[in-house]
Amino acid sequence: MKYRTRKLIKPADLNGNGTLFGGQVLKWIDEEASIFTICQIGEINLLQKKSTIVTKAMSEINFVSSGNLGDVIEIGCDLVSVGKTSLTICCEVRIKSSKQTIIKVDKIVFVMVDESGKPKEHGKKSIN
């Protein structure tokens, strides 16, 4: 797994217990996973709106540990499988300095859709 994105945990990212808010980290995961998927497909121009990808599903989300104020976290994604209209990836968020996992998501399914929101084949048999 390659870790391409880093985030600094700031006060606005914390929950009532003073640790990283789960909703914030899930937002970061969805954004990073979307960008990863777009890069894998390589043919989407979001400004032209002819096609795009949408998050279809996430598997069980496993919060392993917490992040704290000032921690730098890394977000990594990897390809799991390729379907006709979909890509499935996995994602892990960890603390950069200690490599301690904060959260793992085994499967995030993205589907390519056309202008009307209907699934559209992306034309990839496999992705490198």
C-alpha cells in the first residue's frame, strides 16, 4: 500500500474526548479513495460531467486506535478488484511517526456513472 496523502490533526478535527473525530477521518478516506479511483481509471474529467465515480459501499470500518492533536496521519489506498463499472479498493489511515493504524476499511466500492447517474462501463479489464 502506498501512502500518498498526509493530514495534520487540528483542533477542529477532534471529538468531545479530544481525539480524532471518526466522521472527519471518514471524510478524508472518502476523498482520498475517490481521487485514487479516478487516477486508476484515468479518463474522468469532473468538469465536463460526462461521467464520474460515486461511492457505492463501504465494508465494515475498523477503528483500531485514535489520533491526537498535532499528529500527522497518512492515508493509503490499494486496489482490491476491478468490475465492469466498478473498482473496489482498501484503505488504511495511520500515524506517520509510529506507523500505528488508526482505521482500516477493507472494501470501498466506487461505480462509474454517466450524466444521468446510471452505471457506465469504465473499459478497464485490470489496472496497474
